[in-house]
Amino acid sequence: MTMTKKTFTSLDEVRGHILKGTATIYHGSKTSTVVAYDQLAQYAQENSWGDWCMGDLSQLPKKCHLDERQQLHVEGPVTWSEAKAFCRSKGRDIMTAPTEELACVLAGVSTSCTGERCFGFGTLRDQVVELAFINFRGEDEVLSAERDLVESSHLSSYQEEILNYQNTFAGYASFKNGPFPRFEKETDLLIGTEGQLGVVTKGVFKTTPLENVHYLFVALPKWEEDFTAHLELFEAVQEFRQDVLSCELLDENSWRYLDPEDRPREGKDIVYLEVRESELENIYDNLLSQLKHIGPDDFFAVSENRAISLRMAIPRRVFERNSQVGVVKKGTDIQVSGERFQELLLKYRELSQKGIRYNLFGHFGDAHLHFNFMPTQAQVSQCQDLLEELYHWVKEVGGSPFAEHGIGLLKQDFIKPFYTCAQEKLFAILKKEMDPSLVFFPFGFLRGQRDGE
Ligand SMILES: Cc1cc2nc3c(=O)[nH]c(=O)nc-3n(C[C@H](O)[C@H](O)[C@H](O)COP(=O)(O)OP(=O)(O)OC[C@H]3O[C@@H](n4cnc5c(N)ncnc54)[C@H](O)[C@@H]3O)c2cc1C
């Protein structure tokens, strides 16, 4: 078994590499939290991967432009931070904002990433207009969001399998991402399939006019002790999705990863709102001032740069701390329906009482929070068991277990119970038709076995 590494500086090199037939994991900025890049060689050995390659796309040529319809064209390893700066320099803005802005936009397509602005603008998959990729023959292909998957030339003989699959996805349609990809539009073939069907080389995305925004921080009691105020805010903010672009929670435990001078309110959780400037007064008068459990001293404005850098610093510190201790992240990415949000908080409260360090942050307004155990090495297997139980509950209540970070390698065991025959069949068809020589991340979730198989 050998592992090789290859860094590509042109798309011709990528095409040539694909034709050699080596199983390859292509990557962008390597910020995925579900792959554990630093332990990949060992993982590959344990799972008998044979010969395989890490294909680095981060040195390919990159460019951005806006077309006459104000759609953003991205080629190569453009990061979210670069895409945002480019759009803003032209009076436009991106509608997706994953917390880690050094991640690549096209990798974000592969992971179906979402993030903060999903609250106001919806998911990335609905902002994609067109995608280009290199297929297993080393040829360029273009997929359009205007074509339904059943019309796609790749799958014309498999209409029944696609429709069966789509029926099983229907219950997850309102989530950012379900336990398996949507597979409704032709572009969905590359969204959330984690590079298992081809290398994404170009994307065209909707943008929005640039406008001033304000960040309002709301201080709340610690959620483990009392989440009445959290629930009140959660329910009230739903009516303001047109005006509030993001609605994020950073709990008191999370703030402790930052220096004391960076913590906005000692001993408090913070929910922050990214609000359109034109709607600021409306939000003060008709949302914040109406709340019974939150008083005027509990909310205050913070500059955009500061809010974003604080928000980004917390998951980065958590990630760094886990690497230092030598444990793989033991965190959740669960989204539930609004009606189940209180139950989710109760579940997290139970986990908080297990004697393992933890923190909670994430996309509060979407009922989508990351509960992170911060275990010692000795506590890792206990965390694994507790998470397994939690995913049973998520399945029972029809929630989404991994709403934005994907499955990668780390979540494959947890996802199996969510698959049915419809997933197994369509996944196998996709691999057969689009990756017959198994060169695109053949160790990924499209292998699709259910539990016990
Ligand atoms: C601190 C922190 C915060 C985060 N916050 C968010 C968040 O808010 N929302 C969110 O969705 N995610 C978040 N993530 C997860 C991560 O940033 C995303 O999964 C991101 O999309 C990965 O981008 P990347 O360039 O690092 O991809 P990589 O890690 O390099 O690759 C990720 C996957 O995509 C595949 N891939 C990459 N590029 C291509 C390509 N061109 N063609 C085909 N396949 C490809 C890879 O094979 C791999 O499976 C966060 C991560 C961290 C560390």
C-alpha cells in the first residue's frame, strides 16, 4: 500500500492524473472537519486502501468575475474570503458565509457548505447556477441548475431509481442538508458528493447587492442553567428572516477559548444578529424590545470585523485544542425542525452533565448547533457512544444529522442507519456511471452500505 501526494498547477495535470487511474482524494484548503487529514495515512492503512493519492488543488490558477447578470464566476481554489472581497469591490456580496473563510468556494460546493448567512439567504445549493467538472474520462462537462436530474444524460435510464430516492429525501427538503444529497437538479450531482463523482473546476453563483449591515450581540443566561430567553429569541427571530441575515450562538463555554478582553459579557451566552442597516430600527422596535426575557441592557452593537473575527476564532481554537490533545473532533452538526429545538437543547443539556468538557455554538436561528465534547484521550470512546445514542434520536425525530460539514470519513459509521435501499441503489448507479474506475474518493459515503453490511 502506498500513499502519494500530488500538487497540481494546471487543469491539464489534473486530467492526466485522472487518466492514470489512481484513487485520489482531491482537496482545497483542508479545513474539512470530517476528514482528519493529519491522521489520514494511518486511517488508510487500517482500512486497507491500497495505492492512493492526495491531490492538492490549492495551487491551480484561480479567478473570479461577475457577468452581466451579476452572477459570480469562480474558477480554481478561490477562498470565501477572496470571493467576498471581490464581490464587495464590485458593489455585490456573496450569500453564503461559512465560518471558516479560508475554505475554498468550489470545495464548499463539494461539501454543500452553508454557514451563517443561510439564515437570511438559504442554502448554497440554491445559489448555484452552473458547475463545471472534469469527469473520469478527463473531459470537461457543465451541469446546469435549470435541468432536473431526471433529464440528465448521465442517468436517463434510471428515472425510477431517481424518483424513489427523491421520495426518501422529501422529509429533509426543509433542512440545509439532509443525511444524503438532494439529487433533484443536475447540479446536485456535485453538491455535497464530496468529490466522489469528479473534480469541480468552475462554479457560477447568484450574488446579492452589497448593503451595510450591523451586528447586534444579545447577552443571555448560560443555556445549561436556563434557556427560556434563548427559546423566546429563537421563536421571535423567525419572522425577521428578510431583515436578519445571520443568527448565531456562542455559548459561555466557547468564549472561554478567547482571551478575557475578547469576551463580550462575562458569564453569559451570546446570540448575535447580522441585521440589514435599513431594518435596524425595525429590529430594535419590533423584535428586541418586544422580548420579555431580554432587557435593553442585554443587547449592544459590535463592528462587523470584530464580530466575524470573534466568530471565526472560536471554532478554530476548539479545532487547535483537539489537535494539541491528539483527539479527533467529537462534535455534532445536527439540525432539527423549529418545533424540536427545545428537545435538542434538552438533549445537549443531558450531554453537558456527563463530566466531559464541552461547548456549544453555531447557527442558532436555524436550530442547527454544534455541541462539541472536548474530551481527554481517555474519554473519547465514551463520547462516541453518547453521540451514537444522540443520532438514534435524531433519526427518530426526522432531524438532519450532518447539516453542513458533510460525512467525509469520520461520520460514515453514524450515517449508515439513515440510508435506505433507495440510497444504496442510486449511489451504486452514480459510481458505476460516473466513476467506473473508482478514481474519485472511492472511500467516501457513496459506497453507501447500510448498517451491518
Ligand atoms: C473553524 C471552522 C469553521 C467551519 N465552519 C463551517 C461552516 O460554517 N459551514 C460549513 O459548511 N463548513 C464549515 N467548516 C467546514 C469546512 O470549512 C467546509 O467543509 C469547507 O467547505 C471545506 O473547504 P476546504 O477548501 O477546506 O475543503 P477540503 O477540506 O480541502 O475538502 C473538503 C472535501 O471536498 C472535496 N473537494 C475539495 N475540493 C474539491 C474540488 N474542487 N472538486 C471535488 N472535490 C473537492 C475533498 O475531496 C473533500 O472531500 C468549518 C471548518 C472549520 C475548521
